[in-house]
Amino acid sequence: METSFWNSNLFQTIVLILTIGATVGIALWQFRAHRRKELQNAVSILLLQIKDIEANIEYISSEGLLNGMIQEVPMHYSTIIFEENQWNKYAHSVVGHLSQESFEKIDTFFKVAQRIREQQVYIKQKIQLATENRAFYYYNQIYNNAVIESPTQSIKSIVERFNDANIPPYIQKELALGLEKTLKQYHKLTDGIAYTELMKLK
């Protein structure tokens, strides 16, 4: 008894090959779509962080360091350049999608930002330590004098002296020089070709 083409092994093989091909094609399409989505997410995160870094560095440059002197209050309240370096996390995602020159510019931008961040954190720690020392000496004065003199008058006198004293903060000159030198290495990224290339990937 003859078997028809539709029931033959050849037809079943063709159907199997087409099914496998379609499955592989769909899987490949899904993989590429997933990779593209990952790239877009990585680029969006990098673009946001670059803008934040620029704003934070420019604040330090304009408010935290004036005439080679670290300004204690603005520096104390300055936002940390970044919490987590997203470039270290996503550089591998954009490599090959950017020109070599643009990739290197972005890499340099983040390296300089990292150096500025390290100095910023160290200076903020020094300022915090100085604040704690001032508080220690303030309370020490009050407790020592409160026993000797009339407590109310003594405390009022000490508070007035501390409020009237305009003592400049002591932050080593080397810290200001180091920060100033590193800030000179900083170049804005958002007005350059590298940032434009990154934007196109989004």
C-alpha cells in the first residue's frame, strides 16, 4: 500500500526542520530584543549619572573651593559625586557600540570623577571631625565652668563667646591643592561628541 506524501517521512522531516527553524528564529529574536533592551537601560542609567556627576562636580568647583581655599559649609553639605560608579557596571554593554575615542572620553570622565569623589569624601570626613571636636570643646567649657561660677551666667557667657568667635576652619592646604589639581582635569561630557553618541544608543 502506497503512502501519500503527507504521511511520508520526508514530509514529517520537513515539518520538523521548519518547526525547529521557527523556534530558533523566535529565540534569536527574543535574545536580540532582550540585549537591545538591556543596552537601552544601561545607556539611560549612564546618561542620568553623567548629568548628576557634572552637577555635583560643578557645585564643588563653584561653591566648595574658592581662591584655593576649601569652603567648609558648602563642602560639608555637598552631595557625594556618586554613590555607585555605573560606568564600571555597564561599560561592557556599550563597548563596540561607541567609537573608540568616545569610549575613552567617557572612561576618562568617570576616572576623574572617581578621583574627585575620593578627595571629597576625605575632606568631608575632616570637616565632620572638626565639627565633633568643636562640640567636644564647647561642652567641655560649659561643664568645667558650670561648677565654678553661677551655672546660668556661665553657660550664657560661653555660648556668647562660641557664637561670636569666627574661627576659620583648619583644613590642610594640601587637600585644597589636591582637589584643585583634580578639578582642573575635569571636562564636561554633556556638550561633547561622546555624550551625543551615547544619546543615539538610547
